[in-house]
Amino acid sequence: MDFQKGDEVEVESGELGFIGSYYEATIISSIGTSRYKVNYKTLLAEDESELLEEIVTPSRVRPMPPHIANPVGDFNLYDGIDVFEFDYIIYFPTTDEKLKYPPDVLRTHQEWTYKGK
């Protein structure tokens, strides 16, 4: 899938311990045919003075998923979910951690599969 300057996307983290985590970003530009420069909406640069910009491969970029409303209490035990920021206890199998999150930062997990050319 080709993204254009200004497209809103999610970018997968490449950092150990955060693999499988996605962060909202905006495409700043294409770099050749194999990379994108993105500006994250919530991740800060190392000196914390501005939002992080990073060059990423297309395999780490996916379109923003459609919004699916989940009323409070609409989740079941062991449902796959995505978390945005803390009163449900969420288990992360990749790190064997349990963390507490409020319901307004949760969404039903959606997996994007690219079926391109």
C-alpha cells in the first residue's frame, strides 16, 4: 500500500519490549520507494523538546483502523484489545505484565492484512 504526505497512519514499534505496539503518526514524505518519514502524534524526541520524527519501512506502517465504539463493560475476559493510555487489568503476553487502564483508552483489537499486488 502506498501512503502519501499527510496520511494518518499507525507505525509499529521496532524497540525490544514494545514489538507489536503501534503509535499514531502522520506521513511527512516518501523516501525513495522503500521508506517513509513519519511524525508521531504522542512519542517525543529523545530530548523531549518536540514530537519524534523517524524513517520507517513500509512493513511497519498500516492505515488507521476504522473507529469501533466499545461501551464501558463491552469487553470479555481474554478479548484481544488495543490500549491507548489506566481501570481494566490488561495482560501483555509478550512481556508477562499486567497493567491497569481506564476503559476510554481501549478498543477492540483489529489486525490489518495487506492484500496488495
